[in-house]
Amino acid sequence: MATVQGHCDPEFQEVRDLFQQFLDSGEDLGAAVAVNIDGRNVIDLWGGYVDEQKAKPWERDTIVNVYSTTKTVTSLAMLRLVDIGLVNVTDKVSQHWPEFAANGKEDIEIRHLLSHSSGLSGWTEKMTPEDVCNLELGKARLAAQAPLWTPGTASGYHGYTFGHVPSEIIKRKTGLGLKEFLAREIAGPLGADFQIGALEKDWPRIATLTQPPPFPAPSSPPDPIAASFFLNPPVVPEAVVFASSPTWRNAEIGASNGHGNARGLVRLFTEVVLAEKGEANHVVSKKTADLVLDEQVRGNDLVLGGPFRFGIGFALVGDGFGYLDTGLPRGRLATWNGYGGSSMIMDFDRHLTFAYTMNKMKIESPHTGVVRAYLAAIYKALGVEIPTQG
């Protein structure tokens, strides 16, 4: 039987107990959960198995594809680019990539990209999963097409496209791809176990994702904006098989092919939390960290449908407005999740960073039951109230 490994401060024993319950019940196959408060790692747990055959245990250094939680790391890379003075979030993208101005995109700013409000929620030309992995093709098609709505007026989740334009901006400003920039400027210096794609030497430690349950059937066909993400290429459970392919692992998809674990994510984003507090500046300064909380757009997302608030790079929660506020306390928080259930949360008021990674895919929202249970236990131990609704 799988047992939970790692460290957990005594006051958070309920989190360890929950982890063991989720493994025993089959709610999780293999997973990791980590929490840092005020720069101290209070929870660093892992356990279970990396495969459905339960032949290989989930180890301390096991990593997994976290899908859209990758977007948080791509956003951090762009914030680093801001912090070292190479761009500003109010710069027009075409200032750094002139060809991008084509077809009515001359006024799209970097902040629009990072708040899902650029109008580029998907490609207008048909794309296959292999095309998404072809970075140059994906960038060229985005540069040529028109925005699907007036940039800056509303969010529309950039599910596949979130990383392509930032990748080009980073390359033009530094000469490095997003992969290399993250490794050299952020993850490497911090010792954070996270990468875009996955180096072949690390493939043996990647946990295999399980086939998720099917999506609920929509009540009506999606409108063209929503379809730009959900249907091009189709978001289907079978996609997890492709996520184990060399094509996917070798690609640079800043929206969705990041590989890491909970500890690595917490290491990265603790830097942002502490920077906002004025106690760290290894990756970003306080001025740059404050951009995370600078609300850019609020309202019903044109792709996802529900109410969301977006700052620079992250969904903002804590005022009860957004879809993602469920299960979280009031305050200044920033977050995003990945397909299947992975999650990263920064709580700037409690100086807390939370991350969860797993290989048993779940179709629940706004947070999986596992994540909600962990958050309830963590905040209970801290004496922080979570509103019963929103």
C-alpha cells in the first residue's frame, strides 16, 4: 500500500492524513502537495504511484505534465523580463515584434496577452496537436490573424495560445527560447524543479497521466470564440496520450507542457510572494510583483463563460466575484489551475504559496475536491475563515 512521504509541520497533520485518505480511496494515484509560509516550507509531501499498474512509486523528484498551470510559470518568465528592464507590460507587442501588428493587432499590449484579453484565444486556421507543438508555425499564424474581439475589453481564455507570443518576445529580447530563459534566469538559480517541455534525461521520472473522464456534453455548440480554444484542436480526454509523446515533451508550449512538481512550483512562486512583501528580489522586485495584483479585466470570460478577474499573468481571487473564489478566503490571492487538477495559489495576505500536482486526471471545477479539502485543512490550521460561497 502506498504511504505518504515527506515533511509536514505538526499543525498541518490533517493535510498528511487527507493525502493518505486520497491514496487509499483511489481519489489520487500519485501526487505531491507543498506549502510555504513566510519563506519556510511547512508542507512538502508526496506519495502514491507514477503508473496505473502501481509498479513504480511516486518519488521525491517525480515530475508530471501540469498542463495549464504552466501558464503561471510563463507569466513569471515575462515578469522577469519586465524586472530586468527589457519590456514593460504596457508596451505594444508590435514594438518588439513588428510583424505582429498585421490584421488589426497593432494596439495589443503585453498586458493584454497576460490577462487573456488580447483577442487571441485560439487560432483561426485549423490546428492539429502536432501544429500546436510547432512553435514557429503557431507563432506565424497568430501574427497573421486578426483578434477575435477588441483587445483589452474582455477576457477570453487563451488555452493553447497563451505562451506562443511571450516565447517570441523573450527570444527577440534575449536570444533565448522560453525554455532556456526559464532555466537560466529563474528555475536554475532557484533550484526549482520545473521546466517547459522536458529534457530527455528527465523522461524516466515523469509520471504517466491517467485517462480523464469525458467532459459533460455541452447544452449547445460553442460560439466561435469559445470554439477557437475547445475545438481547434479539440480538447479531448485522449489528449493525455499525446502528452507522453516525444513531440509534446520536446516542444515549447508556454501554455501547457510544463513539467514539474509541487515543490518546484512553490519554490518559484514563493519568490513572488516574498517580493511583494518586500523580502526578496532574486527574480522580481516588489514593484514587479505588485503587477500580479493589478486587475486588467473583470467579467464573464468569453471562452470559459463564468466570471473571472485577471491581473498580469494570473486569475485574481479573494473578493468573492470570480468563479475561482470558491474554497478560498477573502484577501489578495492569485492563482491558476491545470487540466486534470494541478494548482498553484499565491496568498499575498498570509504570505503563503500552495501547489498540488498529480497524475490521476479529474474533471472538476473550479477546484477539484482534493484541492478544496487541502485548502480547507490548511486555512483551518491557520485560523483563517473560508466563506461558504464564492
